[in-house]
Amino acid sequence: MTSLYIHIPFCNRICTYCDFNKFLIKNQPVDAYIDCLIQELEGIDTCTFNTLFIGGGTPTALSVTQLERLLSYIADRFTVTDEWTMEANPDELTAEKIAVMKQYGVNRLSLGVQTFDNNLLKLLGRTHEESDIKAAVDAAKSLGIQSVSIDLMYHLPTQTLEQVKRDLDKALALNIDHISSYSLILEPKTQFYNQYRKGMLQLPDDTLAAEMYDYTIQRLAQSDFSQYELSNFAKPGHESRHNKVYWQNSEYYGAGAGSHGYINGARYFNIAPVPHYIKAMQTTGSAVKETHQVTVEESMEEFMFLGLRLNSGVSKAVFAARYNITLDDVFKDVLEDLVADGLLTEDNNYIALTPAGRMIGNNVFEKFLLSV
């Protein structure tokens, strides 16, 4: 068994910070896209998945009819044995849509909250307000969704540490099970990036961003949420099993415009523009744009910098079983240096980032690039 990611690239509004593959839903060929998505899913050679994740874009931008058509097909075609997640916007999460999700097997919702501050929400280009967040969580729980996660962002333009503290307090007051907390990264081709290059956008400095991250860790440590990954916190039993597939460098299928997959040692990605995706599926039956066979060296690198994102760290036994060589044989000098610098901790079974290492994770990950 493996996992499946499905991409819905449509949104009712384009957020100022977002660099995912997305398109305004107005005047888009949504029904034709779902036809082609179903066609692509028909070609997958397995019927059982541990986890399934429908992301975007914004899956809840679909109408109830479109949503039911897609979910009913998935439920008929596949068996999901564990976790079925769908991303949602709080203001789009109607009781009717939740009922459809629940009917066909969705058991986890990931809400794109980002912040509870209405002024920051407008700056981010979000369509919801603070009042929509609690309403969405309450509706999901009342209709039987087992697990609800929210995304939060920090290091936002004009954002203060006090605003981050208020966001966390308000999040903890909700009946949720999981929190993802991400620092804003200015990505090319986003509105924020263009504004920043023109001098029209001011961000908190890196010192304040580090304080925001450190406060988030400390505040959630005082609650019933535990940090299990650099940016993710969960109540017991509510860790994102699907995202663990990525962090453990396991294989998964990807379907939809711009989606990525990793099967049989090869990474592939699909054509991103919706019209081109549809045309490719209609004419050739495949939307794969490029496939790359991952080398052993690349796989080892990925295993390390993905696995070290997890608080539990990297298993020496799993590494040895996967590659028929020990961690020390490949990374002995790097490990010794990072342990000496107080950035890694090591025992007989695992290596993991220390709290200091988590603060500069990307710097640590670079040390495991074998080609450098």
C-alpha cells in the first residue's frame, strides 16, 4: 500500500503569497478538468492507499455537485485504509459540503486559516474572516469529521509578536487536533514577491521571525499539542500520516495538474496549466511532463534532510536496511561535526535535530548534500 495526492488547482481568489499551481475558478473548464482527473486516476495500478490527500488550490472552491462527483468516484475506485484529508477554506466549508465529504470517507480537514487577524487576512488576500474560522471548525466537528487541522503563518508583513501570541491563543481555544505553523517565504511570481522587489512590502526582520517561531514552540509545548515536525504540532494520535509519507521519503502517487509523484524510485510531475493538462489527457491519456529516476546518492540525501524534519529523527536501522550501508559509512564526518556543534543528537538508534538545530534546519540539511 502507498499514498495518493490529488490536486485541485482552482481558487475563488489568488492569495498574495501563494506559489502553488492555482487558477481563478471563474470561467475555468472545471467539469472537463474533473473528467480528465478521473481518467488519470483510472490509470493508477493500485486500488488501496494508506492515506489520501486532496489539496490545491482550494478543493472547496468546487461546487457541491462537482465535489460529490469526484469523491464518489474516489470512494468507488479506491480503498483508503487510514487517513483521508481534504484542504478547505473556512468560508467555503458549508454544512452541505462537509456532509458530502463525510459521506464518502473524508476523515480529516486541513483549514487554511493563516491568521485570526482580519487586517492581515485582507493583506494575504484571504476570503474569510476570523468569525468564519470557529464556525467552520464547529461545523466539521458536529458533522463527524474526526480530525481538524489549521494552518497558521508568521513573519507576515507588519505582523508583531503580540499578534502571533493572539493567533496561538485563539487556535488553542478551538476544538482542533493539529496545527501547522509556517514562516512566510517570498516565492518568485507571487504578488508579495513583486511588491517586495519594488520596495512596497516590509517584513519583520529575521530575529523577530526566530522569536515568533521559538514562541510558537514554547507556547504549544504548554498545551496538549506536541511538536513532531519542524512546522507541525498535534494532539496524540492526530499527526498528519500523509505528510509523514513525504518526510520518511516513501513513495506516493500524484494526480492532477502540476502534481508530483514518487513511484518505483522515480519522481515525476504533471503539466501545470489546466488547459494543457486537459489537452494532454484527452489526446495522449497522460499528463506527465517529466520523470527523473532518483539515484542512490540523491535518495540518501533526501532521506536525511526530509527525515530530520521529524522530531523523532532518522532511524539508523531503516537507513541501513534501505541502502545496505550504515549512516556512519556515508555521513560519519558530517554527523560528528554536527553533534559537536550541538545541532544534532545521536544515540544507538536515531539521529535528530536538537532545539538549536531546529532553528537553523536548512543549514543543517545542506551538510548532507553528497554532491557538494
